[in-house]
Amino acid sequence: MSDRFPRKAIVTGSDSGIGKATAELLATEGFDVGLTCHRDVAGLRDTVAAVEARGRHAFTEPFEASRPDAGEVVDRLAEKLGGLGVLVNVAGTGHTDRITDLSLETWRHVLATDLDGPFLCAQRAARIMIAGGHGGRIVNITSVHEHLPRYGAAAYCTAKAGLGMLTKVLALELAEHDITVNAVAPGEISTPMTGQEEAQAFHESRPGNPAGRPGHVNEVASVIEFLVSPRSSYVTGSSYVVDGGLSLMAAHGHDGLDTGWRDAGG
């Protein structure tokens, strides 16, 4: 694997949370960044300002991951960037419906957002990277629920598990083009998606988590940055769980530990 790809990245869902932190860190590492948001235009402006404060260019596009034409945002941003070396699929959604109450409409919307959208974006990114002949990096943000089930999240867990397997197939097929593809699977991270402010990561108590607290967005972004750096050139098809050790605790339920937590990131 090489690191010849241009330092130009697209980060979907970059208006807040993990996507915003990732865009800022990539800018710090010398990347120009293409950014997307669904509704939080003010948040996206903040990310643009943070990228530009680091001396890099930022370009924006609206994005609805559930649309059949979702992948076209990659073409538009790659054109603005003048190339593409990295795609980070962050944008996603969730739900809280038990199986018996889960509507087909919600099921389809969550799968379209969390699986179809990343597939379409990765497909477009791969085509651009192959045409450029320089390799690249694709990172899909799944969830600890790529690996573990959760009550009231059948569609979410199914989509994230599917994205985890898609990551492996992409890695297998794209390796010959010097494109690595990996997944990052966050546990509970203090983001708007989990109803928390970022600073709560260091002040909230989680007795059921070995780390004793939620994660901070920068702790996830750091793993993503590693996976797009030359240091990870021999890593592909892997899923990196970033959950403070929470997923290790399943066998301890009989000990009466408080293993309650709000939601996974990603």
C-alpha cells in the first residue's frame, strides 16, 4: 500500500460530533476537506471556520444519505477539492422502536441512511481514486452495534452490521488499487446524537464501562486519522472498536453491574 494519494478528504455528517472532530483533525494534518450536513447549517459553518483557521480549504454540500442519488455529493465535492484521497462516511441516524412497533417506513429509512448512503459514497469515491491512479483511504463509521445487538435498535444494528461487512468486501476488492477500507465502531460518545455535550465525556459516570465514562469525539477522530495516515498502510478490512471496553462486559451482567448506557455513536 502507498501513501501517494492527495491530501484531500470528504467527511460526511461533518456539522457536529465525530464528523466535525474528524474534519478538524484532518485539516490539522494538512488536508483540504469537503464537508456535508443534513440540517445543521450553523454547525457546518463552525466546521468550515475551524478548517480554515488551520490554514486549509473547506467546501460544503447539503447531503441526504437516504436518497438514491446520495453518492453524487462525492463527485461534487471531489471536483471542488480538485481530487480525492480520503472518504470518511460518518452521517447516520438511529431509532428507538422495538421490533413489534417498528414500521417498515422507519426500517427502510434507517437502512437507507446508514447503509445505502455509505455504499453509494464509497462506490463513487472508489471510482475517483481508481481513475486517479494514486490509491486512497475509505473509513466507514459503524458502531459497537456492528458487533453487538441492542434493544429497540433492530434497523440500526442491522445497518451497522451490514456496513461492517460491506467494509470487508470493499477492502477485498479495492486492495489491488492501493485503497484501504476500514471501519471504526464507536461505543457511547458524547455527541448530539446521544443527547450530550462533548465536555460530558469527562464528567459523566458509567459504572458498567471499564473506562468509567463516555468517550470524547476526539478519541474517535484520532483512530480515524490513524487509518488514513501512512502508519496504517498495511491495515485493511478491519473494524476498530472505540468503546472504553464496554463490549467486554457482556458476561458480567450476572454481577449486578450497571451496564446501562444511552446509545452508541456513529
